[in-house]
Amino acid sequence: MFLVRGTLPTSEDSETVQLTLRENLESHQVRIYFGAVILGVIVALIISGTTVLEPGINPALAFMLFVTFLQVPLAELRLAFSRFRFLAALLLTNFAVVPVLVGVLVQFLPPDPIIRLGVLLVLLAPCIDYVVTFSQLGRADAKLLLAATPSLLIIQMLLLPVYLGVFLGPEAASLIKAGPFVHAFIWLIAIPLVLAVLVQVWAGKSAVGARVSSLLGLLPVPATALVLFVVVAAVVPQLGPALADTLRVMPIYVAYAVIAPLVGWGMSRLFRLEASAGRAVAFSAATRNSLVVLPLALAVPGAVPLLPAIIVTQTLVELVSELVYVRLAPKFGVNSITPSI
């Protein structure tokens, strides 16, 4: 058997192919996400029984968060905590100012506790996955936001039961149990984060580990697309019976989509952040964690079909809103609270 010189791919060739593939995925990720949503809707409409995909939501989410956390170098985590003003603006916006905004908006909702619970669950939880994608497209400091995602996820899981108790009162106790929150924290936060750290340590000590880490680095976009597809395909069949109620909450979501990024930008100016970091705070304020809170909603007794439908409706409104943010965010100037024209 003869080998022709130059016909076998070298490690450099493999790295070039991976880099090119990753760049292509990242540059087309918005189209990929919308394609996943559209495909999920089509599959749900033409194939009966797609609700059986519902148990696959949590594993798909855990994998998505693992490969997302893997993109946060340990040094970047230290950087996020060293940027005190950014972190303070980000956390105060999401966990102090946004809850006040949400508290005002829910007053315009029907008194039905399930409807209010769904809106509260999704609007009180800042996004930790595709917000990084859209913020990068909107010329925000996406790396700084990515480094802060573990903090955002841990704090929201700790504070969500508190906020729900404040906004819903005694009704929250009958709707929300501690079990799903503990389960979500362990399987969606702790385990993916620890695995990501272990892979990073392995990659720093082993060539095999470095190759595995590099290959996993190709997967955040496909993993997020998979989650969107599974969620939409599983929930769309349940939208019909809840359609009237989902239409009643849509104006609240639209109002939030308009006000929240301006609130985030205003907070960034209050903390005198540079423009790119300010845009990151604005994107974080506007983008919610619907994919991660959905399993919490599914664990609520009597939640189906209304609660999942309310949460997925917010996802669809948000994806459209992100396209507007991406166009407007780069115009957010350095010297004013409002977009510079």
C-alpha cells in the first residue's frame, strides 16, 4: 500500500476545518435558530404525538448549558468578577430593577394565578444562552456577558422562589415546590458547570483533552437549535386550547421587549460603563431564560397546556424582538441614555 505525500490531513488542516466550521455556524446562528423553530412548528403540525418529546427537554438543556459553559475560560470567569461595575450593573438590573418593571406589568394581567405564574417565571429569569449570540451581533461585549452567565443562572434559581412568593403571595406555595428548583439547580447548573471545568482542566493537560474540547466547541449553536426544536415541537400541539390566554399575555411581552433594553441601557449609563458593556447589560435585561424555566413550569401541577404555552409565546416574541435589537443596539451611543440616531 502506497501513501501519496500530502494526501493525509494534518492536525493544522483539521484545526482550520474546525475553525471554519465554527465561524460558519456562529455567523449563521440566527438563521439556524429560526430554522429550528420553524421546523419544530412544521413537525408538530404534521406529525401527531410530538408531545412525547417533552421528557427530552431537560437532557437537551443540560447538554446545551454544558457546551455553553465550556466556552467560558476560567480566566474569563475571573475577569467577570474583576469587572465590578459591570457585574454590579448587570445584577442590579436583572434582580432589582427588572422585577420592579415586571411587578408593574403583571398588574395588567388577568387574576388567574397560572397565567401570572407563567409570565413571572419567564420575565424574572435572565437568559444565559442565546443572549450571548444576539449581543455579539449587536456589538455588545459578548465575552464579558458569557463569563457572567454562571452567576446569572445561579442567582436566578435562588431568587425565583422568593420573587414568586412576593408577587403571588400564599398562592405561590400551592403552585411551586422546592423539588423542581433543586433538581434544576443540580442537573442544569451544577453538573454541567463542573463537567465544563473538568474538560477545561483536561484540555490544559492533555492533547486528547484539547481535541475533545475543540470538537465540543463546535456544538453550542447546534445544541441551542436542538433545544429550540424540541421545545417548540413538544409545546406547539398544546397551544390550541390555551390560544386565547396566550393572546392576552402577548401585549405584556411586547411592552417588556420595548422597555427592558432601555432600562438596561439606562443602568449602564448610571454605572458609567463603556458602550459595548452597556449594550451587554441592555441585551441581558431584554432577553429572558424561557428555555431553562420551562422544565420548572412543566413540574407545576395542572400546568399543561396553559403554562408551557405562555412561556413559549414569550420565546417567539423575543426572537423577533432580538432582530430589532441587533439593528438598533450598535446605535446606542456613549454619551446618552437613549439610542443615538
